[in-house]
Amino acid sequence: MADASDDSVQRWTAKRRVALVLSIVKGEISVAEAARRHGLLVAEVEEWQERFLLGGENALRSRPKDEEALKDERIKKLTQKIGELVLDTDVLKEALKPYPLASRTSDE
């Protein structure tokens, strides 16, 4: 079992995540480089960044949204993204279908 003082195993506290996201926002490091350097998934770092920016935007509103409204907004955005990805997949599947040469006649 790893020693609790082992520096190679560090918890990703909110404070550490904020520091990492701020370095990305400042342009000091890319999302991909941050993920590689810290052994994280790019999607995980992108999620932190999106949540950070959404929270910051909400904090600067004249009437901040409550947690439930933020969750609903996030669900709406993710559902829209899923729809876009499904559409992209459908287009790619259609493009990969073989061209139906046999069904064409010579007088077309």
C-alpha cells in the first residue's frame, strides 16, 4: 500500500483542479499536454474546464442560477452534443456504404 506522504499520488482537490484549469485558460499549457503530464484523460480535463467556466459565468450573473438550473443547462448542452455526434456518425456510415453501381441502368 502506498504511503500517504508519497508525492507521486496526489488527490485532485478543487484547488489543484482550479490551478490546472487556470494554467490552461492563461495559455500556459494545452488541455492535451496537461492531461498527458498529469496522467489524466483529456475528456476529464475538458470537463473540469467547462465546469469551471460555467461556474464563473454563473457567479458573474446579476441573478445567479441555482444548482438545479445549472444541472439542467449542462444536461441540455450534453444532449445537444450527443445529437450532433449521432448525426455525424450517421453521415459517416452513409458515406462508407458502397456505391450502388449495379442498380443503375445505362439510360440514366
